[in-house]
Amino acid sequence: MTNGASTSDRGVLPTWGHYSGWLFLIGQTIFISRIVYESTVLTCVHGPQMVGFAMAHGAHSFFLFGLLFLPFGGLFFLIALILGAVRRFRFSLHEWMLLAALLVSFSLLFAPYRAWEQLDMTVCSSDPLGDAVLLEAARSGDLKLVTKLVAEGHNVNRDSRSDNTPLSSAVKGGNVEVVTFLLSNGANINAHNSLSGETPLMKAAYSGDTRMLEFLIAQGADPCAVNNKWDQENAQRIAEKKHNRAAAEYLAAHSHCSLPPPPPSSCASESAATCVEVH
């Protein structure tokens, strides 16, 4: 009886295997802890992150060292499970703890960022995070999440200073239901964003979405509004420049705007200011 208990206590792995497993776990945790930090703390404080960007560009390159341990940790976990199956999973307590820790670390690494965002919003209720998630939810057409965020008080007219508002994001995504909801909750259909001076109608003209153009004009979008002071283009001129013929024809037929002549074909992809300098 004593010998049997002693054998069970030793577990499945050799001593060097125990040390190797813990080494791989500690090493990969260096990398995984940074990923989790960016997905939680930094996301709460500063809004959604390009997870791993700072590590890849040198600001926190130390954490990349842990990336070297990931394949070894995965291989160790797989081999340990195979050995355990052969020996009827007679792992010792320390081996079970090691395998559980490896499994948790891999789970943290491969958890989708969207899941982290949902958790962050529940825990920290960060305004920067919620505002940024509202933009993404509007673009992707997640009406349920958009409704939740607006009910929590996030501003439907917030200018992200990155060329988008919630309404223009929904327009870019072609999500009429989300656009309708945002308009019914006070979104300004003719708001100019602070970066390029574009309106939601201009966003639809860029993509050539005639269905969205029709809807926006029916809701009161101004087809004669122009963007920033350099280009002075309205939605029709933008559609023409992007070679969205159907959209340009629809806008021409449903507006009577006083417009400058279209730029020469050689300047079709350039700003009006550049074309003036050339000619």
C-alpha cells in the first residue's frame, strides 16, 4: 500500500519535466500578462487598443521575450496529456496545478478581444471605452449593443476626432437599422466631423451606397453641404471622384446645388487645391 501511494505521489512526469513545465509557464506568462494588461487596464483607461502594437514596435519589446516560450509551453501541455492518458491520468497534485495553469494562460491569450471589451465595460464603465465601442458597434450593425450604450448615456453625436461619429460609422457599415435608431435618439444627420468636415451623406457617397443615400436624403440630409475649406466638395462631387456613377447620378437628380466645375480627370483623385496649383 505504501509503495502504491508513493508511486501515485510521483505522478506522471519526470523531475526534469516538472521544472521544464514551470519554466515554460513562467516564460510565456511574461508575454500573456502584457496582452491581458492591454486588453483590460489600458482598454478601460484609454479605450480600445491595437493589442500587441507597442510590443511589436519597441516600446515594450521586453514582453516579446515571453513569446518564445509559447510553442514550448503548448508542446509540453500536449505531451503531458498524452503521457497522462497512457498512465490513466495519474497526475500528482503539482502536475494538475501545472496543467491547469497552462490551460488558463492559453485561455487568456486566445480569448477574443471583443470578450475583453464586454468585461471591461461591465467592470470599469469607462467613458472613453464606451464611446469607442459605440463607434465599432454602429459600424458592425450591432443594434443591441448600440441600444445598450445609448441607454447608458454615451453621446450619439460624439466626435471621435478620427473622422467618424456614431452615425457616420453606421453609414459606412451600411446599417440602416442602426442609422434609424441613432437618428431617433438625437443624432445630427448633417453634422460635420472635425477632421475632414464630412457629413454622413458624404460617407455614403464615398462607398456608393445609393440605398443609404436615398434614406439619408429622405431623413433630411443636406446634399449641398460641403466638406473642409480646402476641397469644398459635396456628396455628389465625392461620388464622382470615387467613380460611383449611380450614386453621383442619384445625387445630381435629387439636389440643386451650386457647385464648382468637377476637377479635370487627371486630378480626379486629388484635392481641389492641388488641381488649382497644377493648372
